[in-house]
Amino acid sequence: MDKKIKILTEKLKDERSKKVIFVSHCILNENTRYLGGAFRKGCIDEVVDEIQNQGIGIVQMKCPEQKAWGGIFKKHMWRPLGSKNTFLYKLKGVLLPFFIWNTKRIYRKLAKEVVAEIKDYIDSGFEVVGIVGLAGSPSCGVNTTLDIKKSAEVLANTSIDDLDKNKMNESCIKELLTKGKGLFIEALKEKLRKESIKIKFYEHDLISEMNGKDIILKL
Ligand code: SF4
């Protein structure tokens, strides 16, 4: 920290806790969730309250799927829907690897921005308490993610007429959960490793939220 800023931070000492936590976008704004996947109108109050109670500032990361998959409604994720007997389906061996490759490419760029921001906080003498991801997300899952290939296959075999919120959450999400990291968390961890920055990861449980259970985020 340069000398002038150091003097200023002492002279202008204020109420800030100098602690921040980075959270997946939809913890503060479920409007970016996949269609059928928002269980709250806006933010997840109890997670926000817990962080607030501990005097930690919240930094909202961009929603990676919104950025990589075509905006708020993530229109690219719906391309396989009902495609089983189409020409598009025959090309899945090429299209799906390209989709994943392009997603990873964009996520690396987003991860670079997040890590630069984390570094700025650390270099400025702040504590970065952690990063909160979302269990069950193919992008933001920390320990639990979603099998993207199986998910594309289920969508290909589902017609738009047969799809409803329940089917979406049961067949396309719950049944396809698997252990592992989401692609964005993978990109973040890789970038943090390269920068030799150690940060704790936490995970908000999407399935508990889906089932209407109490959500406890232990920091
Ligand atoms: S889990 Fe990640 S990718 Fe999915 S809506 Fe939330 S922020 Fe976006």
C-alpha cells in the first residue's frame, strides 16, 4: 500500500470491517437462475443475513451462464430441447464439445476478472473471507455439480409440451447431480492457484432451497 493511502486510511478510519466475501450472482439475485429454478423472488435472505451478522461485505460475482449462454434466459442451454430426431441432434458430437469449450473460454476470462478483484482487496489489506458457490450448478458448484452431457440428452428427449417446472427440477437437475466442481469454480480455482492465492470455498445448497428446507451457510 503506498504511503499516502496508508496515512489516509489511518486519518479517515471509518466503520468498514475490511472483510468481504464473494458470492455467486444468484445468491443476491435469483432472476438469473435457469427457468423454473428460482425459489425466491430476489435474494436468499437467510444467507445474506448470516453474512451481514458477521459484518462482512458482499461482492456479487457476475452470473457466468448469463454471460456465456446468451443472456438472462440462457437461450443456448435450451438448444437441445426436443431435438432428438433432428439434424441438430446428429451433430451433438461436434456441437456439445464446442459448447463446453466456448463456455470454458468465457469462464476463464470471467475468473481472471474476479481474481484480479480479490487480489486488489488482499493487496489493500482486506480479508477475503471466501467464495460462496452453488451446489448443483454446472457452473458454480463447489462440491456438487451437474452432468452437462446427460442434461443435454434429457432435454433432447423432452418436448416443450412435456416440460414443466417439476419435470425440469426433477429430471434435468436432481437426477443428474454428480460430485465435482462446476466449470466456473474450476476456472476460478485454477486462476487462484496460478496467483498463489488461498481462499476458502463455501457452497449454498440449491436442492435444500428447492425442497423448502432451512438453509444454513456456516462461515
Ligand atoms: S449458480 Fe451461477 S450460473 Fe447459475 S444462476 Fe447462479 S450465478 Fe448464474
